[in-house]
Amino acid sequence: MHTTVSRELRKFLAPEFIFGIGARMKAGVYASNLGMSRVLLVTDPGIVAAGWLKDVQNSLREEGIKSTVFSKVSPNPRDCEVMSGMEQYRASDCNGIIALGGGSPMDCAKGIAIMVSNPGHILDYEGVDMISMPGPPLLCIPTTSGTAADVSQFAIILDTSEHNKIAIISKAIVPDVSLVDPEITVSMNPFLTACTGMDAMTHAVEAACSNASSPVTDLYAYHAIELVADNIKNAVENPNDLNARYNMSLASLEAGLAFSNASLGAVHAMAHSLGGFLDLPHGKCNAILLPHVMDFNFQSAVECFKKIGEKLKLSPKLNTKELRRELMQTVNGFNRKLGITDTLGDMGVKSSDIPELAEKAVDDPCLLTNPRQAGIRDLESIYEEAS
Amino acid sequence: MDNSKPNLRDKILGLGKNSLRKSYYLPLRESTEGLQRYKALLDQTCDVICLLELPSLNFIDMNQSAQNFFDIDEFIQGKFNLLNKIGSDCKKTISAWIDCAFDERNIPLRMNVKHHSPALGSRDIELNLSRVEFSKVDYAVCVIHDMTDYRKVLDALSQSEENLRITLNSIGDAVIATDRNGIITRINPVALELTGVTLPEAIGQPLNKIFITVKSSDRRNPEDLIFSNTNIRHFATLDNHSILISKDRKEYHIAESSSPIKDDNGKIVGSVLTFRDITLEHELENKLFQSRKMESIGQLAGGIAHDFNNMLTGILASADLLQKKIDINESAERLVTIIIDSATRAANLTQKLLAFAQKGKLISQPSCIHEIIKNATSMLGSSIDKRIDIKMALDADNTCVSGDPGQLTNMLLNLGVNSRDAMPEGGRIFISTRNVNLSESCPQCGFMGLPPGDYLKLQFGDTGCGIPSEIRDRVFDPFVTSKPIGSGTGMGLAAVYGTVKDHSGAIEIENSSDKGTIFNIYLPLVEQNSAANSSKTHNKSECTLPQHECVLIIEDEEVIRLTAAEILHELGYKVITACDGIDGIEKYRDHQEQISAVILDMVMPRMNGRECFQRLKEINPEVKILISSGFTSEEAMRNLNIDNAAGFLKKPFTITELYEAMLSTSGISSEKENSHK
């Protein structure tokens, strides 16, 4: 165990959440508790096809709650989608929002909530603590295990004019209630399971290594690393293994609780820049960048990485240098086993793009809590290594 | 750790000032306080304000005034219903309103009713109901004003207004009140009648649109009665020379005045204008003025006519003599004829002038009053209502009065017209005559100023409505009438009076009641036979010269004196002349035995004709005096007992006229006639 426990002030914020099989069926009751009578249901076409929407609508109907569906949400939700969602909310005279889906519908729902209560444009609220007026009641039902938007204070929105993802970080967009139902995640395909699972791993690792971590966040971060390591292969290979799904959902939740309070690091800063630039899947970007950032950060957070090694079942007898190498190989091993074998170059990133990607990443608030201070040159070399 | 962004780091750690999770505390507290403020506001309002469920009309919310009004100690949502708290008489109206409250027009209900509040007793209330939508649910808002005190004030105000209105309407003068901008705020019926507008036409209009006046002198717009340099005058009274032009273009002479209306602080807030119709008075004034003017002109014309006549007498007589005396050739003869014709025309003109002046018109000739009465009644009979019956009892033996038959006829006609107007439904006129002798002691000789003697009493009566007692004393004054405005001049009886006076008579009202009126007229009698004397025309060729007769001419005008002397001399008389009354008396005394007649001028210096006449009579009561005059004033004629005169010679005179006048002087004529025989 490391001995340098931070004694700085720390805050831990988590929404009220229901975790477990069938949690989605509580949607009606909780919406009612939150005073909703007409609900804007934010989701995406894939979820509608999977049939999960019906479950939620039935539950709402049982409580006499009307709903209107807003499903025009892209992967990496766009500013314009937020604005049109807000208009639909107003036109339907709603008094609450339910998000059903992965990170994209949930972030979009958060954006709509902001715009319902606040003036201007969604891009006006980029940054930390920029929201003065809380939005209407927000209930999240995640359909993936990784994004953790259901517990986080983060919303990532694509600025379509700048091709950049902006981060809105505010306690005000922590959902009122989250219904985390592992059963829903069985509908994820293996690749999505892999990407979201590696997203959760990245959340956990970055929260653990964050210079804003705390004893409480550490509890969730390290346990989440262990859960992902132990269950991701099974979840990918056996999609209907509810046990694996349950553990992956738990891992995602715990990683979310951890990073929401300890924040993230360079992986997310660089992944946001990448995702905005090429509209790439967030989880996959994280998975590719993670080992390189761990290598870059290693010397600045040796104690953290030792604990991570423990959770990844590495030998406790490894020296620092060996540990650093083993961690890289383990994470790369996960990616390989899960089928995430592309480099950034494979995904279309050209070397000429790297300076611009680094320039955008260096301004991302996530970089602030990275254990090692990173300049543009540092980020450029990490992008190059990952290419 | 990046120390360059400490604030951002604090925020990420969740330690920033606004690093709050969703918190509704602040906005909630603000909105709660807001609600409490509104509630306090509503509770402090005197009006009753409630929110009602539709269509049940259960109370959803109410303010404190509503709880007091409906006597609800503890308000429980949905427990109380408006229809149970309000009188049964307005339930029907409210139910009917609910039926149509949901249509698009959403017409609010407003009703004024009596309400019995358990706490406040009987109240006049105004109840308002309107539908409102809140969160897509319909409610009714009920607002009740307690109008009880307001109604009392209104009643008092309206009573006060009514009193003012009655007062204004009772004023005989026209009254118009305006605000400080000259806009009419009040107008009474007299003013409406005179201006010819209706109340709605007048109220709110500028005064000068309704009250249109011009000056009667030049018909220009008068200076503004109300405003002086846009300020209201403190007080203004215009003279009585304004003409009000009504809407239907009628014109009224008015007397007007205005004064400002001041509030308690002495600030001028408007003006009040009063005026009255003085058209009638104005007309009377005009008549009086006209009459005085005519009198003056009459005096003037009379004076000029007198001198004119004297001169014309000389011209005419001289021309006459000239024609007779010298043997003139034809052309000279024609010139003399021109002189005589011109002088005769001038004499006629002078007569017209005197007629215009209504002086000297009095022909004093013996006239039979019965003939005059018959003549007048036949004229009356053809012009008055056939339902009026004229009865006569002409019992006088002596019917001869001295005067102007035309004027006497007019007098009777005036009386007849008066009687006719007093008998619109018909009736009876009776006329009687008899001879009376008035002694010194009788009332007619007393206050009526008649000298004692023999009179003809003419009684003229009718069965009409009588003369109102309030004007009976003034009935002979000019312009006094009991007839409706426009139908009588008030001059009829005044003319009657004048005529009677002109004839040295008197008039009295014997009786006047609603049964009828009786006038008594007294006219002095003259000898019967003098009336029968008709003038004869004498051709100058027939003139026979008298012998040895001596005539005294008393005349101040030398021209006339010499002319007359020359004519008489031509006619064969001896002539003695005197230049005035005193000289005349002396000459008469000196030659009394010789003088068989005197021609006496009436208007002379030193001693006038009348005095001279009396003195001559004193010397010799039998003296024959021929009065010569072109004009004598009314006064002089009245005081002269002309019946004692032997004749009247009107100036200017021609030879023939003088000769005829001499013949009519009985003594002379008889001698003359005898001499002819």
C-alpha cells in the first residue's frame, strides 16, 4: 500500500441509483417520485429496435405518465440535436427527462436539461461549473456498461462547426436517479461490449492515477479495474452471461463513481480531441491510447500503478521497470484478445493531423488531473506512439 | 499539479462556489417567497378573490377577504362551493354562464346583486366570474367588490345631481355651464330651447358651437364672453345688444352674463353663462323709441308746416288777387296759374307732412255719432266672427259731436277688435248711446277732468273673457296687452284713449270680469244744426261784393295780413288790421261798432289767438270770430272752445276759401245773402 494518502479536501457526489436486474422496470415509479407527468424520452434508434423502450414506456404508463420520444441522437451527440430536443421538450410541455441508452443519448439528455432551464446555446456552457440553473428532473437508464454517464457530472457534446467535442462538467448535470439494469446490456454486440468495457477500464485507471483521487474514489477505481479484468473476456465471448454482464455493469458504475469525483487524465483529453476530429468510437480511442498514456504517466504515479498491477494479478515481485513493461503488455493483451487491434493510423489518423489533435487535447479539462504534466510535445509523441 | 489554474482545479475537485449538485433550494426559496408575497397581497386586498374548480365551482383557493366574506373559519380546498355561499337569485345566472364559459370567446360574467353575508349583513356586491386556464386545466376566477359604500356615495351624488338638475331646470333664465376649456358640461331646458339643440347635442361640445351670437349693431361676432386671452374672465356682463342665433336659424335678442366657477381653492374650473330672451322687450323698446321719434318728427314737421302754411297763404292769395285784379295777357295768366297750382301742391304736401306726424290730422267738424257707429259696426260685422252678435241701442237724441269721423270710426273698430279677441268662441257686442249732463260733482268731472256740460255717453260692451286684473290699471298705456306674444300690439286701447282725448272726451272701464267688459266713453256734444251745415262751393264769378262790412284781421304775419286785407278789400269789405293780439284788442275796442267780424290767427307773439279770442268775447260775447290756422297744437285746440267760433279758415287759403269762410260766418253771410236778395 502506498503511504502518501492525500489529506486535501475532497468531495464525493453520486446520484441516487438502483442497481440490479430489472431496475429499468422502476422507471415509472421514480419518474412519478420526481414529479414527472409528461416525459421527454431521449434514446437512439438502436435501443428502440432492441425493444427496451417499450419496457420503459409501459412502466411509465402504469403510473399515468405520458411520454414523447426523441430519438434523433447520433453516436457522439451533436449540439444541434440538443437544441432540437429542447424544442421538443418545450413543445410537448414536458416536466421531466428520461435518458435510455449509451453515453450518447444520456449526454444529449443532459444537454437538453441544461437548455430547458438556461438561456443561449449549449456550447455556451462548455467548461466547469458553467451552469447556474439546474435542469428539470433527469432519470438515466444506461444500456451499455462503460460510459457511466448515468452517474457522472460529465456531458460531451460535438461542436459541429468546429468538429470538436466539448466537455461540460457540472454537478448540476448529475442525474437525479439512475436505474442500472445489467439485463439491458445483453443486447450489446461483442465489439461494443469490448469497447465500452475498455472505456470503463480507462475510467478506472485514470481515476486511480488522477492527482485529484481520494480514498473514497480509490475504493471504486481499483475495484472496477479488477472487475473489468476478471469479466470482460467472458462478457465479450458470452453475451448472455448475466453474471459477466452484472459484473461489467458494476465495474462501469464503480469506475463512473470514481472518475466523476476524481476526474480523468490524458487518455480522455486525447480521446475527446480524436473523437471530435474523426468522429471515432470513444471506447475504442480510449483502448488504443490507454497503454501509451500509462507508460507516459508511470514514473509520476508509481504507487498507483503498483496497486493497479495487483488488481491485474501481476506478480508483486516485479521491479518498477518490469511492472511498467508488464502493465503495457497486459493492457495491450486485453485489446488484442478483444479484437481491438487497430492503431490510430489504421483508423485514419495521419501524422500531419497530430499537431492539431495535440493542440486541442492540451486545453481539455481532463488533462488537468493527469498525474504527469503534459505539454503539446508530450501529447504529440503519445499520438505518434499510438499510430 | 497545475498551480496556474487553481480555481479550475478546485472546481474539478467539487470545491468551487457553484460546485453544487442540482439544488432547487435557492430558486425554490425565491419562488416560495414570491408566492407568500402574492398571498399577503391578495389577503390585504379588500376585494374577495377566489379560484374555483370548473364546472363544480368548488373553491380551490381564496384570499382572507373571501374567508371573511363567506364566513369560512378554516379553508379546506374543495370543501366549499360558491353556489352554496351565494344567494339563490344569482345561481341561475352563474349556471348559465358556466354553460357558455367554455366557448372560445370566454365572456366574463359581471352581475350586481344583493348579498347577505353572515358576518357583514346585507351588502351590494358586484360579482365577476371569468375562466382562466392554468397547466391546461380550466378554472374560474371569482372577484367580488363590495359596492355598498360606493353605492351610498353614488346615491347621494345622484340625489345631489338631481337637486341641481331640478334647480337648473326651474330657473327661468337659460343657463349653460362649461369646464375650463369651454366645453359644455350642463345646459338647462330654457337654454336648450333658445339654442335649438337637444341635450345630447350640447353636452361635450365647445360653447361657441352651440351658443352662437352676433352683435345686433353690426352683426359681427362679439368679443368672447367666457374667455379673455384663453383665460376665463372673472366676470363679464355684456350689454343687451346680442343676438343669439339658434340651430334652426331663429334669432333672439338676449341679455347675457357669465361668471367663473371656482373650486374651494379659488382656482377657476369652468364658467357659467346665463342669458334670457329679451326679444319682446327689445321690440317694445323699439316701438317706444319709434313713437318718441315720430313725436319729435311730428313736432318738427308741425313747426315747419306752420311757417310754410303762412307763406303759402300769402303766395296763393296774392296769385289769386293778381289773376283777378289786373288785366293780364294770356301768357301772364298761364304763369299765375302755375304759381297757384304749385302753391296748392305745396299746401297738399304740407298736409301730408302733418298727417305723417299724426298731428294736425284732427278735423274738427260736427259729426253725427250714430252715423259713425253704424258705419263702424257694418265694417266690424263683415270682418269678425259670425258667432259674434252686435246689438245696438242708439238712444241719444243729440248725436252731434265735434271731431274727426275717421278717427272716431277707428276708435270703434279698435274696441271691436279687442272684443273679438276676447271672445274666440263667439259672443255679443253691444253699443249704446245716450245724452248725459255731467255736473261739477259727478265722478267723471272729478278725476277724469271733464268740464261740466252735455255729453254723449257711448257705452261699448262685450261678453268676452275680460281684462286681467293685473293689467287693468295700465290697459290704456301703450304696449300693454293680454294677448299672446305676437298677436297684439298693445296699441289698440292706447289709440282709443288718444282719440277720446283728442276729442276732449274721457274713457273709463265700467266693469271687467270673466263675463265681459264695458267701456264708457264721454264726448262733448255740440249743437245739432251745426252738424248739418254742409259746405257750399262758390264760383268766384258768383262772388258778389258785400257792402259796408268791416272786418278786423288780427294776424302777425305781414304777408298774410296784407294779402287777406287786399282780398277782403277786393270782395268789398272794409278792413282794419292788427299785428298781434294786443293790437287786435285795442283796434276792436276803437272800432267795435263798425266791426262785424274778426279773423283771428291762433299762433301769435305777445298775445296768442286763444287769449285774444277770450278777451274779444269778454268785450262782446256776440262777436263773430273766424279762426285762422294752418296748424294748432293739440293742446291749444283742446283748450279752445272752438264751437264758440263763427268759423274756421284753414291756411293757406285761396280767395274762394276766404270768401266761403266769410259766408259761413252767419252774421256776415246772412247780411250778405240779404244784400243779394
